[in-house]
Amino acid sequence: MYISRKLEDAILRNLNSREIIAIVGSRQCGKTTLIRHIFENIKEAVFLTFEDKKILDLFVHDIDAFIVSYIKPYKYVFIDEFQYAKKGGKLLKYIFDTAHTKIFISGSSTIDLTVQAVKYLVGRIFVFSLFPLDFEEFLNGKDAELFSFYKKNKRFLEKIGTENHFHFDNNQVSKLQDLYEEYLIYGGYPRVVTSSSIEEKKLVLKNIYNTYFLREVKDILGLVDDYKLSQMLKALALQVGNLIEYQEISKVSELSYQTVKHYLSFLEKTLICKLVKPFFKNKRREIVKNPKIYFIDTGLRNYIVDDFRSINERTDNGSLLENGIAMQLTKQERVFRYWRTKYKAEVDFVIELANSKSLALEVKKTVDKTDFISKSSKDFKALHPDIPLIFCSFHLNEEIKNEVILVEEI
């Protein structure tokens, strides 16, 4: 089953541009499925994979023969698993300067494709990041009718603060909440989303973590034993939505402070985690240093902490809901930060909008009237009166007119 990806439109808009198209992302996020889908719908194209050692060897050891066999006969060439090609960027530059074939490459390692390749391909390549499914893509794959309803009404945020209050059909809202909860619990990896049972979803997540993630990370980092990395990941998963405590992670994982920071940078570059920096204008009152940590996929995060309970049964439901919003903003490639004072007043997200404007979001399982007059709300508005503050709620509260149930696009 193919689930439509938003990135497809961006790629098709560049179908006939001269530049090489590179699609990078974590394992199992759907890169191969996406480029195969594009390949199958155009003519004069060939699909190659560098998992085929014969093709890879020809590319690496006899680039001119590779060009004669696989480049010049076609208008479009798709190369999957490109990260297996050592010095692939230098060879791609040679192909680009030699032939006029449009080339698409995909690979699991952001580092290999953006650092090792791009340094040779400045001005010759467009790099796109593919993430696991965002909520809209997930919904499209789950329920076409509900997806249509959602697409039609998702701009309800524009109604907040006006007299024209938006009214949802309660049955549709209930369905959306149920599916959003499934999305938060099991995440957006396509193979997980299309699994027919809960046990299959858990098994797929286990395989992604053990077979694809730990093994690949272990190989790239040159680790003999992945135990310390596993302990670090579990500590990070338990700190979701909180300021990173480097010393605590170092103690739990038995890794040095500098190694923890190095691994964190690696996890962010390989699209596993997201480090969110603080938003501040007043250094004397506001936090300016430690980032917060979120996972790009909450299903992977929940596997790491071994907790697939429903929202109502969880003690970490607030952190999970917060991670869900961070996950969505990341997949939209939004620029966002968190806000916190030295006196522990805080707001979850401050998002950059167009025209140098910003929007603040506070995420709650349930919002009540006291949230609007809390110390954090009052302190934020006092320091940043020009930034609207909106509350995101999973459960409706009948006392509040302007609830936010799901945020997909702002």
C-alpha cells in the first residue's frame, strides 16, 4: 500500500531541473518506496540500488563504463542506498559534468549524503529530508473520508480569538482523537502504520530499533558494544520535553560528557532526535543554554521505554503529547524553540512564522481556565506581549470555547 507523501510534490516540481535530487532520512521512513513510486510513473527511467554489489562496484571502480551502461541510455536515473558508495559525491560530480541525465539518489545516512557528497556538489544538488509520516499523511493512509474532513477544516486555528467560533462534529472529533492517539503511541513509520495488529506494530518497531537503527549507528560510530548507547537512548527517551541533563545521562550510560554530546549531535543529524534551543530576549531572566530533547518518531521512543499504554493510562502523557507537537513541527521543517525563565515559568514552543512574527504554544492533556492565568502564562505575556499564546489540548473542556484539539499546520 502506497501512502502519498508531501515530499513527492516538491520532487516532481524539480523533475526537469538540472540539479541532482538527494532524498535523505532514517531507515524505514519510506525513501525507497517514494522514489520507486516516482520512477514507476515516468518514462525513460532506470532504477538502481547500490545494495547490488555488481552495480556498486562498476560505479566505484569504472565510472565511465557505469555512465555508458546506466546513465546515457536514460533520461532519469534513480539510485537507492547511495550511502554505500565511497567517494560517491566526487563520482556524482563527474557524472553531472559529463552527462545530462537527471539523477535521483536516496540514502539512510544524512551524514554521508550531506557532508561527504555535497562538498563536491555545491550548486549541483537539491537535498530533501524525508521523515516518518506526519499526522496528515498518516490520516490519509488510514481514513480517506476523515482525511478529507480534516483537510477542509484544519485551518480552524485562524478562528481562535475571533467571534466566529469554529464548531466540530463531535463524532468526527472523536475519530480524529482516536487516530491521533494511535499515531502518538505507535508513530509514523510506514511499515508500522500499515501493520494490521498491535502485536505486528510492536514487532516492526522492535526490528527497526534493533536491526536497522542500532546496527547502523553502531557501524557508523565504530562501536564494539551498543549497551552504553542503548542506555543513553533510554535516558533521553525518559527526558522527552525536559531540559537535557548531560551529567545524568553520562552517569546512567557510563559515557563521558563529551561522548554524550557527540552522540546527541549524531542522533540529530541522522534524524532520530531533535534538540530544541531556548527562546530568549532577556538573558538575565530567561534560560539561554540547555536544549530540550524530542524524538522524531514517538513510536520508536515508546519502544525504547517499553510503554505502549493509552494516553489516559500513562504518567508521561503530557510529555508524549508535547513530543507529538514537536514531531509535527519538525516534519514541517518549522523553526521553533522553547521558553523558560530562571524562575521555572515556561511555555512549550515558540514558533517562527512569516513576516518575523511568532506564535507560542502550550501543550496540555486537558486545558482549564486556570491555565490562562497561570504564572507561566502571565510571565510570558509580560515579557513578550506581541506573541500570541495558544493552548493545545487533547481532551475537550466544555468550559472553554477556544480549545485546540490537534495541530497539524499553523
